[in-house]
Amino acid sequence: MKSMIVTAVMLAAAGAAMAEPACSVPKDKWMPEVQFKKQVESQGYKIKTFKVNKGNCYEVYGEKDGKKVEHFFAPDTGAQITK
């Protein structure tokens, strides 16, 4: 029984660690997608996939400085958010 409880706690902690960030900016304040992409590309990102995550943050998959990246950004300012 104890091992089942320990396993459940560990799985819950792992899920929380992998949770995506959430942004609470009203959609009418969001930077237009085209403008955001230009801003990010001017910072050296090569965007492979762009999407809005479940938490309403901009999410970019691609490359920067030759490394694969998955980054989240505030939709109003374009500032990078750390998980």
C-alpha cells in the first residue's frame, strides 16, 4: 500500500514539473502573430513550429544558435518565459 502512495506522489510531482506556463493576458492585448514571429526571428530564432499553448502563451519550436529549442513567450510583449 505504501508503494502505491509513493508512486502516486512521484507521478503527480513529475506532472507538475512538466506543466506548461500560463499567460493571463487578455487576447485583445496580444501582439499580432506576424509581428511576434518577426521579433523572435530578429533575435536569432529559426521557427519550425509556432502555436498557442493551453495556457495561452506563445510557444515556439525551432533552433537558436544551432540548438533545438522549445520556448514559451508572453503574447503581449514577446518576452521569453521560463518554465
